Amino acid sequence: MAYDKQIKCNGCGMSIPDVPEDTDVSALLCNRCHKLKEVNDARKADLWGEYEEYPVLEWQNTVVNGDTRRGYWSWVEAQVESES
């Protein structure tokens, strides 16, 4: 059974539907904020690494085509944010 009240993301404050009653809501994140946290954790773990969903080669092609001037990790964050 899901909560009757609206549960909010601890990152952005967006309502999260259908949260099971036994969920620890103290650290609950919406999908977007969860993905941004993953990106941030990956960047901290390996600055020269990459986020699997957005390969460095894809970013490089975007730079070469003149479609971005962002650094890799900033570009990944923008890609995640534009998914919503």
C-alpha cells in the first residue's frame, strides 16, 4: 500500500507518486535527482572516467559539431536534466 500523503524528493522537492509505506523517506530522491547523484558520485570517483549512459565519445562528437562548449561532466549533468 502506498502513502496517501504526497512524498517529496529531498533533492528538488518534486512530488514522488506511489511510494510504499515502508520506504525510508529521509533520503528519498526522484529519478532525476538520483541520476544526478550517480553522476556526481562517478565524477568524484574518477574525474577522467565516464558515465556509462553518456559516453565520452558522444560528448567529443558534440563538441566537434559545435553543439556544446561544456566540459564532459557538465554536459552529462545537462543531458540528465534535459531527460525530464
